[in-house]
Amino acid sequence: MKIEKFESWWVKRDQCLFDEKRRGGAKMPWDVVVIKLTTDTGIEGIATAMAARSGQVTESYLCDTAAPVVMGRSPYDREKIFYDFWNVDRHEAFFPVFLPGSVDVALWDICAKAAGLPLYQYIGAYRESLPVYASSLFYDTVDAYVNEALYYRDKGIPFYKAHPPGPYEFDMEIHQKLREAVGPDMGLMTDPVGEYSLDEAITVGRQLEKLNFLWFEEPFRDFELYKYQELCKALDIPIAATETTRGAHWGVAQVISQRAADIVRADVSWKCGVTGTLKIAHLADSFGLRCEIHTTTMTYMDIVNLHVSCAIRNCRFFEYFVPEESFRFPMKGKLPIDNHGIITVPKAPGIGAELDWELIERNCVSYKVLTL
């Protein structure tokens, strides 16, 4: 079996999910590039790639640089292909962090389908379901966070993570009001996305400990290892990091070796697919750390995250980026979350989720196909 066709669809949508602070004044449409790899036996592997800054750049990298790496090769050669991508990246390609993962996911999808197994069983199953936590966008008011947490609690989801926008004093107000509103039983986390000084982070962390938050995520940029080391020493609350660390498992290894995180983060989009995410999860497990899989911001790829999470032991939650409707495009159907906040992995061969091809064709800016 070998890859004989590589197709891509740059799919446009008129939506931006980040505020002006995080756009930096630039345009940031939340486009998606869909890829399909087809083998000489007719099996298809499907994945999506982020195109939040430039769909043209994402599509060009995939077709001009990534596709030649896999064309004509066996999808079972995933490990060799993984390292070939790193060699290409090292020698002047400089892939966007989310780019190789989509190709790797498509390869895994093919192989699981060929085996007639859902992906998590093809990897090696540990469980079939996980509790979810609702994970917010950035909002301007305290009430927006409080109301959202209460809404999802009433829908049966007992965990909520805020992405407070800063400055840290405002974030502390959000933390306080959230705990007061939801009471002592709802699990809470916070992720300010890398904006604090060290002393600010210590101040916030001590507040979070008093409020019984479950973890404190990414108060600094991922490369600020000294600050993470000092924060981990100063606080008892677990510190979560490595969401955007470059270098897949190599990058995360530096964080673990320097004791700069208590929980590491990975996902199939930003950490080089199923292959890279499994390497990180197994690395963390060998040190007795959790690897909490984070959202790809694309519901279809989050289903892949779910498969990986159900194939490892050291992940406690599924991150449910809300509102779901903002991230579902172009997948059909909703995430399989029940009334008690439990998500169950699909049982169909491969990824087990469907894309809306009519929607893709209707919103397609560019379609490219490469064949042998």
C-alpha cells in the first residue's frame, strides 16, 4: 500500500475568534485547509490544518513541501516520515508548528481503516471515555466568564477553564468571582496565555491555591524556562506548560529535565500529529507527569485528540473549546458528549468522524491535487 494522491482544499470562513490584542492588528480569519491522502488500494486518510493567519501559506507548505515527503510511500512508514519531516524543517523549511501534524494524522487514519479498527484501538486502547472541561475564549468582562461557567455546569459539565485576558489584577477578579459563583464543587483551571512577570504569576498562583483551582497554565511564554522553574518551586498548585513549545518531544524533554512544569501539554495539530503527541505523552508518563491533551481549535482534529487520550494513561481530561459551534467547521455533527460531561470515543474504523464535503466545496478558495 502506498500514497498515490495528495489533495488539499483551502476552506474560507468569515470568522475571527481572537480579540484585537491577540491579532496584533493583522487579519486573522479562522480558515481551515483540509487534506486527503489516497492510497493505491483506495483507502483515504483525512485531516485538517489550521490556516488562521494565511490559508495560502498553509496550503503552499502542505502541497509544495509536505506532499513530496509522503507521495509514493507506505502509510505504515509513519516513524520514518516523522523524522524526514524534521530533517526538512531543520534545513530551511521552518514549518508552522501545526503543519506536519495534519499529514501524520492522515497516515494514521489510513492505517487504522486498513486494520478495521478505531484509531484508539489501533494505537492500543487504555479507556473509551474521558470527562470534559469547557474551555473559554477571551472575554472583556467578569460576567462573561461567570455566565459561561454556570451555563456549562447546568449542561452537566463539572469543569471549566478560563482564558483571562489580563492584566493580572483583572484575572484575579475573574478567578474570585468564578469560585464564588460556581461554589466549591466545580473544578476550575486558568490559562492566561503567557503574559505575566514572575512576581505577578506567584501572586496569582497563591490566590489560585486558596481558591482550590486544579491547575495554573501557561503564565509565561514556553521558552521562559527560568521563570517556570522558579514558579514551580514557589507554588503547590500544578503548573501546566509546553502548549506551543517547538521541537515536539525534544522540546518538552528540556522542560521536564529542568523541572519547569508539573503538567505538560500536547496535541495532534501542534505537536506533529499522533506520532509526536504519543512521544510526549509516553515521555511524561516515564517521569510520572500528566500529559493533558489540549484543543487543536478544530473539532475534527479534537476527535483525533480524543483517540490519543483514550490510548494513554496519563491524561485526565478532554479540552472542550466553547462555544463548540465556533470550532466545528467543517465537521458534521457534534462532539459525543453526554449529559454528565463525559465524551466517548467513536468506534468506527479510523478517526470515525465525517467532514461536510458540500460545505467544503461551497467555501473552497483553492483546490490542489498531486498524483504519482
